[in-house]
Amino acid sequence: MNYSRIMIVLVSWCLMVLQTACTSERKVYVNRPIPESLLTDCLPNIPSKMMTFGDSVNYNEHLLNVIEKCNEDKHAIKKIINRQ
């Protein structure tokens, strides 16, 4: 019983040692500035106080366009970050 626990510990320890990576590769990080146009807030237009049903449908389309633009900006930021 004791022998099997010792073996489990030893095997686990050896596996942990094998998982560590030794490399001589050196990474150099270059900070690329993110354009201000991608960092601006995506603010929708404020709706009027009195809205009809048709106005609310148009406003929902406007909100979806604002969200789509924000998602495009975030995607562009991710591309910039991944190139580094």
C-alpha cells in the first residue's frame, strides 16, 4: 500500500518535470500604438421622448449598427495585438 503511493508521487513528480519547457528562444515585444479611432466610445444617438412603433424599429436598427461598429473596432484591436 505504501509502495503504490510512493510510486504515484514519483510518477506525478516526473510528469510535472517533463511538462516544464526549457528554451533558448527569446521573445521581443514591440508596442504598437492602437489608433484613437478604435478606442473611441461607441455611443448611440439618444432617442426622442415620444417614439412610435416604427421609430423604435428604426432605433433598434441604429443600436445594432452601433454594436456592429464596436465589434469591428474590437476585432481590429485584436489583430493589432496578435501581430505583436
